[in-house]
Amino acid sequence: MRFVTNMHLTLGFILLVAIVITFIVEWQSQIDTDHRQEKEMSALSMNEIPKEAEEQLDLLASEHGDYRNAVEWFKQQGSTHVQLLIRSFNSKEAVYLQQVHIIETLGEIDADTAVPFLGEVLRSGELTWEAAQALGKIGDEQAEDELIKGLNSNRGELVKESAKALGYVNSNKSFTALKAEINNSDAAVRFHVIQSIILQDKADLLDILNSRLDIEDDADVRKLIEDSLKHIGALKVKGD
């Protein structure tokens, strides 16, 4: 009986040791992972980046066509350098032109992980057009939501640029959001809202355009609607 009891105690002790060892291994693994991530973050903060990436970042500050070569290079790398681009944008050393080209690059490489950052830039009032264009090119649901937020704001420039960019996003949600702004009091906003509605080319496009044409008093917006209706052979002639 004593032998059986001792055996049970021994097995229990072995099981406890195994549990402790497993916990220590997992804990150490997590520490190693955290340490590796900290080193990566530290390396970026200390500008310890691949030489070629650093050279391409410098090219993004160029006024000449060379910057397009850098955009293409980052595009070929996919999402590899998204965080590097964002950190470079926020760097004290970043010049305005480089920031413009970084935003363009994030749109070109379809960097969905950059959407929250681009949304912040869009709402900041700086580089509104560039951020809106980048979000429109990415065009996923998260990017679309950021643009609809901009469209629903009370800041004219933000509304206008968001409306323009939503022309890239062909979805029922963006189409509904655009229709809601077709009677906006700002003619410049209406122009770009209607332009994007035309680009989306939904089934009820003719009804929308003709309804707005009946009450439109801005010459440029009227011309946009009339030219579009002529293009599709559906312009109503007064008296018909």
C-alpha cells in the first residue's frame, strides 16, 4: 500500500514538473518574440534599414521622374516596407515632397495595412487629395469607410476629395453615400459627386442625372450632366 502511495506521489510530482517546464518554455518563447520585435522596432528607429530601401526613400524626395522609380521599387516589394514608409513620413527629417510621394506609394502598392494611417492623414487637413487618392486606389472596405467618413464631414475640401476618390470604389455602399450628397449646397462638391456617380454607372444612373439636371443651376455641373447624357444618348430635349 505504501509502495502504491509513493508511486502516486512520484507520478504527481513528475506531472507537476512537466507543467512547470512547459510554462517556462512558453514564457521564454514569448520573451524571445517580444525581444525580437523590440529589436526590429529599435533598428527602424535607429535608421538601421536595408541600404537599398534607404536609397529608395531618398529618391522619394526627388522633384524629378526618379521618384517614380522608387515608387515602382516599393510596389514590387509589396507590403514589406509599409511601416518603414509610415515612420519615414512621420520623421522630423521628412520633407514635404517626400511625404507626398510616400502617400502616393502606399496607394500604388495597395497597402491595406496603411489604411488607418491614411485615414488620419485624410482627416488632418494636410495632403487631403493625396490621401484620398491613395485610399481610393486601395479600395477595400476599410478604405471605403474612411472615404465615406470624409464625404459625410462638414469640411468642404475633405468632402470634395473624398467624393472624387469614391469614383474608384465601385460598390453599392459608396454609390448610396454619393447619392446622399448629390444635392450638396457646394457646386464643387456636387460636380465631383456626380462625376463619381457617373463612373460607377449603376442601373438608375439616368434617373439620377435627369432628376438633378431639372434643378441644377450651376453651369459647370449642368454641362457635366448634359455631356454625360449625350455620351450615352439619353439627353432629354425640352418640349419632348
